Amino acid sequence: MNWKKRSGLLLMLTSVIHNLIGIVIFWEPLVDMFQAGLFNSVASQYDRATVFWFLLSGALIFILGNFMHWLENDLNKEIPPFLGWHLLWLSIVGAFFLPASGFWLVIPQALIIIKR
């Protein structure tokens, strides 16, 4: 399997896992947000803000993975190594501050991009 051409798909899969875990972990604040009508339902409530940013970051990771997949497969271009370096450093910093997290999943993906 050509892992270099799959790095976008792997990142999209990581984002799906991320958001599914977020939905399970933050189920109660999500229900509270829906019951509040969603609009302006975060305000200054820490648990709701946490789930909002958790799921939003997962969506951004999916968008990045989708872009990477399109770049590699539809345009037949390589992902620039700087993106791998950015993902690597972001993941290392994230794993340092939050070791029990999914940041570890992005490190191998970043190394695949860098290795090209």
C-alpha cells in the first residue's frame, strides 16, 4: 500500500474517530446545547465550550485531510514536507500538554509526509 497517497485519508479517519469519541465523552453538554436551542448555547459554560472546540477542531482536521487527499490523488501532487513538520510539532506539543489524547495518532501521519 502506498501510504504516501493515503495520508489524507488517514487524517480524515483520525478526525472521524476524534469526533466520535468527543460525542461520547461530551454527550451531556451536547444534549444541553440542543435543549437550549443551539444558537448562542455555548456562552461562558466551560463544558459546552470544550465540546464546541473539540468537535470544531475535528472538522478542521477532516477538511485538511480532504484537501490533502484531493491534492495527492486528483492533482497527483505531493504534500509539501512543511505541512508534515507543522503537524509533527503541533502533535508533539499537544501530546506533551495532554498525553492521554489522540495527538499521538497524527505523529506517524506527519512522519509519512516528511519522509517523502
